[in-house]
Amino acid sequence: MAYVETLLSSWQTILSNIAPIISVILIVLGGIVYGVAQTQPGEQRGKWQTAALAMLIGGIIVAAIAGAAVLIRDTSMKILT
């Protein structure tokens, strides 16, 4: 059982360290793609803007989950024990 706890703890540490990086990358790439979309013809602009907004929203969701990860973990531990 101690091995599982150690494994989950290491996963939590790794994910909590890379989540803000992924979030910032998605938000910045979303902004760049949205800017590039403004230079495209009308037929392609919608596709580019959709991809850009998906990246932006994905970055915000990753940031929200990363911010609430400790609260989620603590609540889950209380429920399971």
C-alpha cells in the first residue's frame, strides 16, 4: 500500500509542476493562432478562430484544475477515509 501512495504522490507532484506550464503555452498559442486567423480569408478564418478559442479555453480549464488540485485531493482523502 505504501508503494501506491508513493506512486500517486509522485504523479501529483509531476502534474502540479507541469500544469501551469501547459496552461501558459496553450493560452499564448491560442493568442498567436487567433492573431494569425485575422490574416486568413473568410472561409478559413472561422476554422483558425475555433482552434484558437479551443486552446485558450483549454488553457483556462487546465489552470483552474491545477489551482483546485490540492482542494480536490484533500476532499477526496476525507471522503475515502
